[in-house]
Amino acid sequence: MGKLAGLTCCLVSVLIAQVGWSQGSPLSDPTDVEVLELMQTAQSFEAQNQFQQAAQAWGAVAARLIAEHGTESWQVANATLAKRVSEQQSQFSPAQLAEARQVKTLQEQAVADASRGDLVAALEKLNRASAVLLRLFGEQSHLLAQIKTRIAGVLVLQGQLEVAWNTYREALVVARRTFGPQHPDTEIIYYKLGLLLHRAGQNDRAMDHLLQAVTISKAVYGDDDPNYADRLTAAGVVLQSTAQYKRALEFMLAAEKIQRKKLGADSDRRGLTLKDIGVTYLSMGEARESQKFLLQAAEIFEKQRGMVDPFTLKTKSHLAAAMAMAGKHAESEALLESVLDGNRTTHGPQDAITAKSEFQLGILKGKRGDYATAEPLLKQALETQTLVLGKAHRSTQRTAFAYAQLLDKTQRSTAANQLRQDYTGARTARAPSLPKQ
């Protein structure tokens, strides 16, 4: 539930940023008073349905931005597209204008639905808005690229990964044609496609898309911008998952430096990067470095999110693993016990995340020879994972064979062999598939 809530929160923030006609990305430096005044004038004309005047005002914005950023800049592209939308609306009938206003209402309602976790209702409203945009502005409108990007985000949350993939790809084709390749809206689609491919286990393709996002974000935001840092971290996570640890750290450490400078030492986004750095060092077997970064991340999450937030608990779980690797078994055990209590509170007793904590603590107890305490933990973890994930899932398989080993060590080989027989042969759950092109 916590993971879904976090993802829904991210979706809501994106929808809010892009719910109107204009781009979510700023056209210009907010200190540029002249551009801001021209934009406000254009938007005022739009609110009064004076679209010819609005188009003229957007043209003035574009001219001012050309002087600042050049004709090929994404800021000029935004102003030019806004002018085109006003020109189109100047030809609309009253009924069509009413439909155009309905699009904004539908998107605002989708935000409200998503904030309540009602993704089905959010998707239905976004699809209705998309149909209206298609009818009013045509299939080559940049507005359609934006709405498809939002629809794809909801589909990801629903687990409809192949449909989401196809929707993102459709959005990318339109975005490249309308916004151009060097634009924030084009970049975000590459970024989302990269994350989706990583989730599907297609890490080479994920890296290709994320490197595109890194390159574009550096061009449009600058090399000291937090958005650029987020893309560096995402690319680092993919590299870490493919055991390219040195390169992963280069990306992540560069991201952390930007986040510390621009967002502050206690920023949540820096905490996420610190966590990923710590996990990378843990994968490398460097327990001391891992503890250093994970401890910082845990402290930030406690401050920003609270003691029982899923990110706080997950980071502490990694920290406990690093402590155990360093031989700090008592400290690791105490931390894992607090993590398990937190997960039972946050997720409930029969949840896969809680089961993972039970498994981790059971393994550590077993290594320390405390079989009497380890056994009920592994047994409960196995029961939950079998129920929630199924016998085929790799986490369930891992717990089953760890439990069987414990039974062997306590001279119950018949029960151990029966357990192995019950779980042997079940197929390991495969990552969700996506098209290979």
C-alpha cells in the first residue's frame, strides 16, 4: 500500500504541474519581468476567450524569448505552440470552446481521483480528455503528446506495462515532432521509458533511454540542476543492477553533489540518491562505505518522512545488511527487529514487505545459532510469500530453501526434504515483458 501511495503522490504532482493548456516547464527565468508580464497578458486574453489577441501576445513572448535563448530553444517552442493553440481556438465554435474547457476540468478531476488512489477513475477521465483533444486539435497536437504521457503514467501504476509502453511510444513520436528532440516534454518520456524498461528487466534498452534523458536534461536544464541529477541517479541504479558498480557510483556521486548544493543536505531527493549509493557499495561488499551513506539516507528519511515510512524502513533494512556484513551482528539484529515492527505497523502482518523483513531477521538469527527464534520468522515469511506472491516467486523460493536448511541443521531432514519437494519445480516468476523494439 505504501508503494502505491508514493507512486500515486508522484503522479498527482505531475498532473498538477501540467493540468492547464500551457507547458509545465517554465518559459523563462522567473526574474524576467517582461516575459512574465507578456505571458500573463496572453493568459488573461485566453480566459476572456479573446484568442486572436492571446495569439498576438504569445507571438510577442516568442520574440522576446528568441532574443534570450535563440530560435531553436525549447522555451521558444513552448511559446510558439501556445500561440498555435490560441489561433486554433480562435476558430472554435461556442460548443468547441466548451469542450476545450471540459479538458481542463477532466484533468483536474483526474488529479483528485489519483490522490484518493482511484486510478480507474483517473484513467477514465484522462482517456475522455484525450478523445476531446484529438477531436479538437488533431493527432499531431503537442497537447495529445502530453495527455498520452499522463495516461501512460497511470497505466504503469495499474501494472499495465505493455499498454503503458505503447502509449509512451505514441507520445514520444508526437513529442519529437512538435516539441523537438531537445525539450523537457520529450526528455520526460525518454526518462519514463527508461524506468519502465528497467522494471521489465531490459536494462540495456533502459540505459539507452536514460542516457538520452541525461543528455537532453543537461542541455535544457543545465549540469547543476536537480532534474539532471535525478536522471543521473536513475542511470546509476540501472548500472548498479547490472554490476557496473564503478560507473554507477560516478553517476550517483555526481547527482548527490548537485542535490546537496541546490536542494540542501536534508533534501528528500538527496536521501534517495544516498540510499542508492549505499546499496551500490553494499553490492560491492564494501560494508564501511555502505553504512556511511545508508545512515545519512536513513536520517534524512526519518526527518522528512517519519520513522515508519516505507523508504525509511527499507533504507534501515539495507543498513542492517551492511552492519551484518561488517560483523556488527548485534546492532544489525536490533535494527532489523525495529524495521520488522515498523513494517508490521505500516504494511500489516501479511504483506510481502513484512515477510521480507521476517526472512532477513530469521536468516541473521539462524547464522547466530538462534534457531528457536529463526524458525517461526522463516515459517511466517514463507506462509505470507506463498499466499501473496505464489510458490514460483524467487523470494518465496529463497525463503523455502532457507527454511529447509534450518530444518536440516536441527536434525529434521524428512521435513526439510518434503519442503524442498513442495517448492522444487515451481517456475521463477519472470519480469513483466515488453516489446523487443
